Amino acid sequence: MSPKKLPNKNKTQRSEGNSIPWRYCFLTLACGLILVVGFFFAARQHFSSIDFGIKNSKLRKQIEELESSKRRLILAKEIALSPAEIKKAAQKIGLREMTASNIEVYRPNADSTEKPIEKPKVEKAVEEKVKQVGSAKSEEIKKEDQKPEKEIQAERKLQEDKDKANKEKKDKLKMQIAKK
């Protein structure tokens, strides 16, 4: 008879107690963790891209609305600057269109028995203002004649500086209006 091999008790005990080594368990756990974290990261990216898409579409709608309002404003500006609208606005404030029939002529004739046509009140008021300004300027000229030359030059320099500043302000305003 041949000797039979009997199982060794020591070998069976080792295989039952140490079925899977710990490092394989940790490796599996680490791989599972990486997989779960990757899914969460991908989900976060997905939902943030959807959010950006929604915001982008809202901004596009806002751009379209602003462009349409810009077109409406440009059209309203062109209509307001049309000659017909300017005439209507002028008539609302009381201006009249200049034609040969509504021009009043002033001809003073001392020989004729007819009364001369009186000037309209507006023309009288304008002439009075011109006289007042003219008399005020003549008084300033008389005062300047009495002043020394240095004071006159200093005043002229100040006036020139003020004129330059006013011109620069007007130019800036024109540039701002042109940009709009």
C-alpha cells in the first residue's frame, strides 16, 4: 500500500485565517473612493456647465433687447430731427415760418400822411437790449482808457483764458454727444 498524504492541519488553518491580504482590501477601497470622487467631480462639472448655459442664454436675450431698444431710440432720434418734426416743435413754441407774405416792412416817411408801420414788440425789445449792451460796452471802453496798460493786458489775458476754457468745455460736450 502506498502511503496516503493526509492534509496538514497547519496549512488549512493559514488559508482559512488569511483568505484576502489587507493590502488588496485597501487597494480596492482606494480605487472605489477614486471612482466615487470622479463621479462627483463629473456631476459638478455637468451641472455647472448647465448653469453657465442658462446664464449665457439670459445674457443673449438681454443683448437682443438692448439692441432692439437702441434701434428704437435711433429711429426716434431720426424722426425728431426730421424737418417736419422740427417745424411742428417750432410752431408749438410760437415761431412762424418765414415767407414773403408775413414779413413786416418798416419805412419811415416824414412826408407822407400815412402812419409808419410799427415794429413788432419782439423787435423793439431786441433793439432795447442791443442799446443797453452797447452803452454798457462803451462804459467799459471808457473805463479801460483810464486804466494803466498792465491792468488792461492782465484783464485781456484773463478773458482769453476764460474763452479758452469755455471752448474746451464745448469741445468736450460735442465729443460726448458725438460718442452717444
